[in-house]
Amino acid sequence: MPNRNINVVTRQLWRLVRQNQKPSLYTAMISNGSSATISDPPTRIGSKIPMEYDTHSYATVLAHTKPATSPPAATVEDLIFYPKGHASSYLKKNHSKADVNKAFEEAIQALNSLQSNDNAIRNSIQNTRINTKEDTIRYLERSGLPLTTVEKLSFIHVAGTKGKGSTCALAESLLRHHGAHTGFFSSPHIMHTNERIRIDGQPMDKEKFTKLFWKVYNRLKEQSEHETDMPAYFKFLTILCFHAFVEEQVDVAILEVGIGGEQDTTNIVRNVRTVGITSLGLEHTELLGNTLQKIAWQKAGIIKPNSHVYTHVTQPECLQVIRDRASDNQATVHEVPRMEDYFHYNLQDKYLDSFHNTILLNGSLAIQLVYDWLDQTEGPLHRAHKPNETKMCPEVLMGLRNTHWPGRCQLVEFHNMRLHFDGAHTPESMKICTDWFQTSTSHNSNPKILIFNRTGDTDPIEMLQILQNACRFDLACFVPNLATTNPNRPSQVMVRYSGEYQITRAHAIAKTWQKLSEASKQTNTVLVHVSLWDAFLDIRERYGIETNLDILITGSIHLLGAAISALDQLHGANNDRPSNGHK
């Protein structure tokens, strides 16, 4: 019977000796401070296991779709980013060339030097002398790109607490299905930094990214006035995206705000005519304020003079703040219709149930942003639309159905594991995540496993309560956003939070989970692992490689990337084996 006492395990991993492939022993550190030597399991997870997969983006998720058979060499990364198998041209160009990957990683290592640790970020927050927008413009123009040149492009700008990335991804897909040449800047990334800058829906080509990176980086370095006179990580990427969009001469660029809005680095463009504000909640309170009204004020800071603002914000106090800021800018505010109205109006209700809750929540806002941009643009892409019309044209229906936003309510079947990936990081998004997980797992009796992390200082108790109330997990694993204890992918390095800090944080979250379990009389095993590699090895040791498992990986987008990387390394998909003794 599972032990209800918290069994917080920090483990070293098997060291597979390549010369004879003979496993060694590993040591498990038990919560009471004692240690026990445990022999290796009889079988190591290997590539000979028959592998099937089934992936569902939120735009096409159907609860009981029959799994498709994967290609023999499919990796979790392939299945996450290219669920329909359309990866050939991009992957062959970006993942098969060792020299391209090496050059890209060297560029990302240089980019990582611009990351700040948590203390530095807090100091910058408290330093009122720094004007982020003015600072961004200064570095942009120092990089050789005048703001006036950037403003020759057309933009859609989206802020909000939750759903802004999904809204942007939907809008980008809809515009592309109307024939637009699109740029899309988002954050954070899952696996590779170039995911943040997309051209026509695809992550920017690694070779192009690397070339443009060094062009901008070297120019800024040459003109720096002192050693630290460089833009910070996110500010640099914002500048880089503007360079990329100008070089590509995109018809429209969709900008997802990083944090807040008023002082966000993306908020330097003054010619935005189409603005979106997604659902609001308390987040980054040390920076944005500790009330919904203060946060709404920050988000509404992206409203520009005479712009059209679309929102599905519901809180009356927040809507009033948005309307006040819009009035100051002679802008108009529209509360978007329900998503169901588009299907009812066009007698297409049969399609409604094929869409996941994420698209039902954010689809209407995306449609209105696209309709507004098409109405305001000139030339061959112009389409006449009235605000909040619920017409469902074929381009919109196809754009919704073909939207793929990786790591959001996405299911991949891989080596007898039904892996549920969702980057939910707020209570509201966690409710959507658990509803989806419940629906996906309701038809089987597989063991249910949670892998969770939440970085930062926010209290995760509300998200943990939602998880426990919705799902009965047999095993709960709390783990840092680390594929291994020594990350080998520069794109997954987080300078802000050290590994030690993340492990301490994982222990704290595990204790909170255990208290909630005891209060609700739930029986489950609770573990803390030092990496995702460790977590998946432990899961397979406990349940065996033939057991079908339902695993939910959630709480952080960064956690998803680490999980994908760890799984592919465990199954021999990568040549870049762990360098910390995991061989």
C-alpha cells in the first residue's frame, strides 16, 4: 500500500558504463536522512519497445481518437511540434546539420549571458530610474534599426494574464489562411529559443537566427559604452524579432506582451491599430501591482491613439480601467461575442464539440483581432468586416482547425506512456487543464501520474487544490525544470533560478501537496526528483515498461521542454548525452 507520508527522494541516476553496458548501483536519499543502496532494475528502457503515438493540439482534440502509428524514428520533440508528420523540410534543415546546431547553440550561449539572476531582476524592478521602453528604443536604434523603419510594418498587439499566447497563435493561423505573410513574437519557448520568433507559423530557421543574432549582438557590443551596456535577455530578443520581421517584410506581425504591457519591451511601436486584451488575474504582483485594477492598468498600457481594442475580460472593475485608458487615447473598446455564436450563426454547430476549451475561450478574441486587421489594412488582403460580427468564413474555420500551439493541452502516446503536456501556470488555466486530463483518461484505468513544477514566488496551493479535486493521482512527482542535473541544451538554461533554488522550491511544493492530501484523505505517493531524467527512470522502475500510464506534465512551459528533452535522451534520440554522469 502506498505510503501516505511524504517520501521525498533525491536520487543520483544510473551510470551506464558504455564499455560493457553494465548498470551500476545508485543511492536513494530518504527523507529521514538515511540512505539505502538499491540495485538496478532488470531492464533499461530501450528503443526496441513498439511505439505508437497520438497527438492532439487543442484545435483538433477529440477525447477518444484512435492512436496513429508513429514512424520508427519519431521522437517526443517531433510529435510535440509536428503532430501531423509535416516536419520534413524544417527538421531536416534545422536538426540534422551538426554545424548549424553547433553555431546556433554558441549564439544561445552568448544570449544567455544577457540573462539576469533573480536578485538582479528584483533590483531592476525597484529601480524607477529605468524606463524600459526608452531603453529598448535606444538599443534598437544602436543596433542599426530605426524605430521609424520598424513602424512601417503592421502590428497586432496582445496583452493579458492568461490565454495571450494561444490567442496570438490562433490569430497568426487565421491570418495565414487568409494569405498573409506573418511574423509572430511570443514567450517563453519550450525547447529552442528560435521558437519565440516565427515566420509563417514556423520557428525562425536556426541558420538565419544565428546569422541575424551575431549581426545584432556584435553591433551592440561594438557600440557599448561599458562592459554591461547591453540589453537584457528579453529586450535583446524583442529587438531581434523586429530585425527579423523587417528583413522578412511580413504583412503583419503579432506581438505577445512579455510582462504587463505599459513598460513591456514590445510596447515601443506607436502605430498599432488592433489591440487585444485577454483574461486578467493576479500575476507578477511585485511588478504590476497587487490588485486586479492595477494589473488591468498595466495591461491596457498597450492601447494606442485611435486603436480598436478587443477583449473578453469579464471583471467589471478591470473593464472600467480598460475603458478609461482607451478613452484617454480616443480608442474604442469591444467586448467580443461568445465563441458559440459563430457556429450558431453559420449553422455549423457540428464543429463546436471538436474544439477544446482553450479555443472556445480564446477563439472569438482571435477572430475579432483578425477581422479588425483585415478591415483596416489596404491592398489585396483587405476584407470588409464590422466589429464583433459572427460570420464564420471558410478561412477562419480552417485556420482554427489547423492551429497548432505546442504544449497546450497536447497528448502524445510514446512507449506505453500517454503524455499529457500543458503549460498551465494560473488557477484558471489549470482548471482547463484538469478538465481536459479528466476527459482524456476517463475511459481507462491506467495509473495516473502528476509531474509538476512552478518557479517563482507565487503560492501554488490553489493550482494544487484544483489538481487534487479534479484528479486522483497514484503518484505525484515534483521536479525542477531540468532535463538532467547538468542541462546540455543552452536554450533550456535558466539563469534566474538556480538548480539548488528549484530543488528547494520543489520540496516546498511537495510538502504543500502532502498536507492537502492528508486533509482530503487522499492516498498517493509523493516524490521530489532532481531532474526529469530521474523522474522518468523512477516511474518506469515503479510500474515497469509494459504498463500503460497516464502522465500529466504541467505547471510551467519550461518544465515541458525539460521533460521532452529527458524523454528523448532516455530513448536514445539525441547524441548529446548528459554530461553529469548520466551515460
